[in-house]
Amino acid sequence: MTLEQLALENHGYSYAFLDEFAKRELRRRILKAIALPGYQVPYASRELPIARGWGTGGLQVTLSLVGPEDVVKVIDQGADDSVNAANLRRFITRVSDAASTTDATQATIIQSRHRIPEERLHEGQVLVLQVPDPEPMRSVEHDISRAREMHADADYGLLWLALYEQLVRYRRVTQGASYPVMVHKRYVMSPSPIPRWDTPKLHQAAHLTLLAAGREKRLYAVPPYTDVYPLEFTDVPFKVEDQRGWVCIRTGAQNKFMNEIPNEDGTSTHEMSDTGYIEKLLNAQPGDTYYDNNGNFYIRGYIRS
Amino acid sequence: MNKETHNGHTSIAERLSVLSQSSAHQVKALAESLLDDLGVIEVLENRTGLVMLPYTDSVQGITFNLGEVLIAEASVRLKDHDGVEGYGSCLGRDHVQALALALCDAALRAGIRADTITAFADARALELIAADQELLRQVETTRVNMETF
Amino acid sequence: MYVAARGGEGAIQNAEALYNDLKAPIDADVVRAIERTMPYLIDRVMGEGSLYAPELAALALAQTGGDLYEAVLILRAYRSTQPRLAYAEPVTTKMLFTVRRISAAFKDIPGGQVLGPTLDYSHRIFQLDVLDGKAAATATFTPDTPDAPEPVQPVAPREYPLVADWHRMAGLMAPLEKHADQDPSDVPDVTREPLLFPAPRAERLQSLSRADTGGILALGYANMRGYGAVHPTINELRLGYAEVQVRHPISGDLISLGRVRVSQAEIVTHFANSATGVFGANKEKRQNHKEELALGFAATMGWNEIKVIAAAMLDKAMDLPAPHPAHTEEFVLYHTDPVEASGFCIHYKLPHYVTFASGMDAMRGANQIAGDEGKSVSEQPEAELVAEAQE
Amino acid sequence: MRPTQTATEAASRATFLALMGALSRPGMIHSLPGDPQGDELRTFVAIGKALLDLETSYYTPEALLSRKLALTGAKGRNPAQAAYHFYPHLYAEDLTAIEQASVGDYLYPDRGATVMIGCRFGERAGQCMQLSGPGVLNQSPESRIQVSDVPLEFWRQRARRIHYPMGFDAYLIDGQKVIGLPRSTKVELEAVPCM
């Protein structure tokens, strides 16, 4: 027997990278977030071997949920194969032994940056959205302590005013992605920089959505079957992106969220942003989608425009 | 190690401190030479981890966390010697060095080859003190003569 | 025309391989050489990485080709995987094995001014002989002491009194408040609880300790140059070694694991209590309006004088009732974390075409309305519109 | 780097997932992992292991459970300070402790306590309740629950103490089964049994 033989093996890294203390803290905070839909829960936010701002908030949530039997889908801008999505998927599966898929309906956990899949998610699935800035009022109040007081007072006057000013100046609301929403009639929330096309998908959804900002150290949730409404004026309804007439060059599909790809002659080609859905359309039978082929949202009357 | 002996007695803790700061190579060799006399060894813990280093603000006197220090640590039990336990830790990530320290600690507590360990530790203590003295001698040469500052 | 279907995975792996290919390979000797020849660089990485592990800091630098932010990130991420085993005994300034200690406030101070290791008075001239292979750089210690013919024999003290204690004895500064013994696990910790404002002083000092040197310097310099109301003097600056002492779990005795390099600075300003608005942090407790010296403080792991001096000035500036925005606590502490700031900066390299498309849609919509009404929104500041429309 | 999950890690995660599922779908019964034949404190201990460590605190009137929860490193605290309350049986006299449970404040409502209550589900003598709020699908079977062994006064107390977003969150536990009642769930007592 030598000293080297006697020494215990030092394997260095925990299951799913984070140590148990970190996971327990995240889990405690996730439960509070679910109990307070749309409310930003502060959390410690561990450093991961991925740069801050590259999805470390979402990644921490995923790592606190994931187990070896999970099937994980990771997307960035709707694509499974974009470099950041590929890298995060490689990391998650490497540290957890979970399987991965590009099929939104087969995944148990979907981590996403900037998109919600076109196919309707179902009960039991968890959508983890990466959040660069959790504060919907950042543009009108940069002091986060003051913004927190405004949330406490449900004082969203400045935000309404900002939307109103856009109307006066441009005759329409010019907010693009990250369209602010009211959750369970209490908290205004940033849905993360998803396009307005995806915003309605959070309303009365069957799945659980967890949103996390690693750098800003806040996480929040939209439980299943919860009211989520975009801020809109009675006479100026909320509008999704107008992509009518755009046809996906790969599938011929219409009325799904498209990427616009510039051509050299100044025109544009269009392609669906959700690559998992493209794959399914080409090779299999896709499930129900949030918007039908005519662009109607599945909950009738929710989008008024 | 800068603590001088009290009344000529050096405690186990003081010797352990010296051992923790001795070269990994030497401590491992020492522990290796003890193995045959220690009987069955149960390694309870042997890992790397962090020690938070608190610091005291000299202005308001409050304590804050300066940062963490990487250490390796080990706990062992000597099954053939009434289950005497030993603990060792050192700066850095060498968990075998920590195990060697824990074995030295257990041996000292069980009174096994205590003379060997003590002699080793006392020799290292003198080396550490000498190194400190040399550094302080060098530092003294940088003292500013106030008339020329 | 398509976004590459399966190009992502291969490209990222090849990109990393190319990065490594464009620098020389590393081995244990290279890492050891970095650790031994660049202690100040190692200290900066460890201080900002918030982890004292010289060997790993050297490896991080070697692995990243010396990209400082990448090296700090590796160290920070490694922390997340390691359990916290214990809390060491709190280090106090008086216990520091001090090798450099100066004060700019007084010509002489109890214990004296000791320069220790420094390049402050060096002429910044290349040692070109090293490149020519003619001579090794001054590697051995040969004290140059013209006014002492014999080599100096006296030994410097290892510990020194505090300059601030002299201020207190002289009645120029409030006596140190007695703080009840605190369980180290109860000390607020920014790595365990998110920073909320106003931050407890412990969290402020911890944040400064792990802050980005460049960020702290920029904000500190803005303060020094004129945006701050503080006119500071360095009260005391120290470099030294702190002993890491932990409790032996069986005997309960303190054992020392060795020493780590630390640096600390105090800066001092006059009229802490005056009506000019320069108040000490515990202003509520000082109702007598006696004029006092006010001190700012900072410390960090490793020897990094620029950081602790600038941070100590910011510590003082953040106490002002209405400081410049760049010296408010929230602004300073949020914007000087090296991992967060650098990570967010480089995240802009990630694709943003969904948000950009959403913004384009809003702009086209607005343009169409304007076109219908006979004027183009393009005449409006377009960049502003897209910015508003994006995240 | 080989990811290996220890049995403890796996149990903690499974317990957490059950709690997360229960809180996401109030009224729906979720199953906690573990041995269904174990002692009656087992689920409370398992929840303690999944959620507690030295960074948080607990309160329980049950001495044996308190000793077991202390092993997690969490601080035993009085009802007003404890983040997690554990009541294997909720007696009328425990309501004074629940009365003190933190409901957080307007700035930080997440500081409200979490309360675990042992009870029985689906017994005919139980109190029938109609649930509504986030996670509750209107007209779904799980929107009505029947619970016994909880003092009636508790429900009135809960309604009185919760001023959304301030309030406490509750889990009802019957053996291996758990129902989550976040503060966002509105509970209406029904005069007649559910079944």
C-alpha cells in the first residue's frame, strides 16, 4: 500500500456541474418564483464555464432541473444548430448525460434564447428562457432599487407613458422584441427578447416557463395556465410582427415566424426561424402549432388586431 | 510558522502547521515511511475545496470576505489503533499531500513514531524561521531614511 | 442562402482548435514558469477570480494565451464546482507579515516607512541584454546601500502598528466601534446572496476586492481627477502575507496552512463631519459635529496596489450623500465585475436576428404609417427607432 | 469529466421536481419519491434534505423531526424567523405559529415562508375546496380537493394572512403524496363534500 493508492480519487466536478448547495439555492428560488408569477426573485447566480451574458442564467436553471433521463432541446434564435445553442447543448449533455433532441414536443426541458417553438408545448414540459435583462422598466428607470419599489407599488405609469409616447411620435407602438406583459394581473414582466409573435404563447400555456438572468441575478416564472397579457391600449391593440405573404424557402410554409435573408439584388428570401419545426415538416407529422396556417392564434380573440 | 514554542513545548497543532507548510515532496516521503506502522487506514475524506478568508476592515472594524483559498484536506482513522482519527490540510490542490498530513496527525495523536515526526517538524520549523528572517533582512534594507525621502 | 444546417457544432470545435494552434503548446514547465516569473499577473487573476490558487491561475493564463478575462472566468467557474469546507480566522492588518508599508500623510510614522518590493522608483528602461543573451536580469538580491558600508544586519519587524490607530489616539478620528464576535458564516457574502442596495459594508468591500482592476481604476481616476468631492491622501498602503488559519476539526486548535499575498490601502480625507456634505458612513452616530478625518478602505487577494488605492477612494466617494453618478454604490459595484462586464460585452457577438427582425418590423410599420401620411420615419433618427424597437 | 449522480442527489432532485410540479399545478396530486412503508416523518425529512442547508432556516413543533432537520445544517428558528415550517400534524395550537409565519414584504414578497402540513386527501369526511388561480385549469378535476386533518380555522387564517403578492406558500402532504398551494391560489370552502 502506498500513499497514492490510499488517496481517494479526486474527480473534481459534480453531477450537472453545480454543487448541491448551488442547486438547492436555485431550487428554493424557483419554487418562490412559481408562487409569484412574473415577480423577479433575486438569486446568487453561480459562475459557469460559459461567459456571462451567453445564457448562464438559463443554464443554471437547466442544470438544477436536469437528470440523466431528461431529453433536452437547446435553441438560439429558433435554431438548434446555431453556434451558441450547439455549445450549450454540448455542455448540458456532457455534464448530465441527458439525451438531446431537436423535436420540441419530445423534449422534457427546452432551453431557449429569443424564441418559443411554433409547436404547442404540453403539460409537464419546462421551457427555460435565457434573459439578458429581467427588468421591463429598465428604459424608463435605470436604478434597479427604484424599479423594485415601482413593482412593489404596481406603479407602471412610466411604462404606459413610454408606450404612449411611441404612439404619439410614430403612430404605433415601436417596441419590437421583449414586449412587456402583465402577469396574473399583478407584475409587469419582460418575456425575454422573444419576438411579439411568441408573446401570446405564454398566456394560459400548458407548460411551465422559467426565465433566468445570470448576470443580473434574477429569476422568474410563468406557471402553466396563467394569465399573461401584453400591455395594450383599448383602442390600439397589441400587434405581432407583420410577415404576411412571407413564404419559407425550404418548406413553403407561411404564417410562422421567419428569418429575413438579404439577397444581393436588394430583395429578401425568407426561412422559418424554428429549425426543429422545419425538420418536422420535411420529415414527419408536426403537432398542433400556436398559430394555424392562416396565422390565427389558437386562443381565439386573444390577439385583437 | 512563526509561533515560537511555549515553555519549550510545541503542541501538535503547531507541528501540524509546520508540516502543512513544508514541501509536499518531503511530507509525502515522511508519511510513506509511516504506513507500515499505522496498520489499517480508513480514509474518511480526501478532497479539494475552498476556505473563505475573512478580512478585517481597519477603518470601521467590520469583517468581510476577501476571497476564497483553494485547499486540499483529508481525514483518516487508524482502525488498528483504537480508531484514532487524524486531519490534515494544505494550500493548493494536492490531495495526496493532505492525506500525508492527516496520517502524520493521526500518528502523532496515536503516539506512533512520534519522535520521527517531531524531529522532522522541528527541523522544518527552523528552516521556515530562517527563510522569514532572510526576507525581513532584505525588507529592512528598503527602509527609508527620512532625511532623504 | 440557408443558415448552415449542421455547421455549428463542427465550427465551434475547429475554432477552439485553431485558437490553440496559433499559440505554442503548453506543458507543466510553461505553467510553472508563468507562476514563478509573473507573480503580479497571477495576483491580478486570483484577486479578480476571487480564488487564491497560484498554480491554477498560471494554468488559466497558459490555457487562454494570456487573455485576462478568459483566465479570470476559468477560475471563477472552477469555484462553482468546489465545496466550501471552512471559514478561516479573520485576518487583521496588525497580524499581516508586512513587507511594504508606506504613508503619504506623514513624513515618518510609528514603525517607519518601508518600501519593500516595488518598481515605483525604477527607471522604466528595457534590459535589452536579456534579449541578446548576454546577461540574466537582476535575479539575485544585492542590496545597494551607499550610505551603509556594512551589509545591513537588522531585521525588519514582521508586524506594524496602524496609522489609523495614531489618528484615533490623537482624537482625529472616531474610536473603532466594538463589533460583537460574528460567526464567519454570518458575514454577508455576495457569492451566496445577490447584491441588493444599499449594500452592507461587508458586501461592498467584498465586491471591491474581486472587482476588475481596469474598471476600478477608470471610475477611481474619474473620482480623483475631479468628479469626486473627495480630496484624498494615502494614509497607509501595505503589501504583506496573511496566514490562513483554520480550526482542526478534531482538536479544535487553530492550525496554519500557510500564507497568501494580500494588499490593502487606506485613504484619508479631512472634515468628515463638515457641512460640505462629506460624511462618514456612520454619520447617524456622530451627532456632535466635531470635525474628524474620514477614511476609505480596500483590500484584495494578491499584490495589486493600483486596485486597492482606487477602490479605497471609491469606498469613500460612495459614502457621499450625492456623489457623481459614477461613484454611486449601485453604479460602481454593478459595473466593475470583470466576469459580468466582459461576458456581456462579448455576448453582442451572438446572433440577434430575431430581435433585429422584430425591430425592423416595427420600423417598417411606422414608416408605412408615415408614408401614408406623406412623411418618412427615415427622416426621424432611424438608429434610435431600431434601438427602441430592439431589446 | 464523467457525470455520475449519487443516490442522495437523485433523491433530492426527484423530491424537488415533485414539489415544483405540485406548485405549478395547485390541486393536482404529485408523488414524492421514497419508501411508501417508511415512518410518517419520512416525507418531511426528504423535503428537508431537498430544500434545507446552512443558508436557510426551519421551524417545527415536532422534536424528533427537528433533530433530523438539524442534520441538514439549517438553523432552527422561531416561527416568525423560519423560512420553512414543518407540521407533520397540524394541531389547533400550531395555528399561533403559522400566524407568525413570514409573509414577506412588498419589496421582497419571496421572503414569505413555506409551510408543509401533514394531512389526508380524498377522505369522505374531508373539507371540500374549490381552487382557482395560476396553474389551476377551470373545471378540471384537480380544481377541487378534499382534505382532512387540517383545522378549519387554518383556511380562514390563510385567507386572512395572504395579501397577494405577500403571503406564505403551502404544501399538503399525505404520505408520499403532495398538493401545492402557492399564495396565488384562491381557496373557497364548500359547504358540501366533493364526492
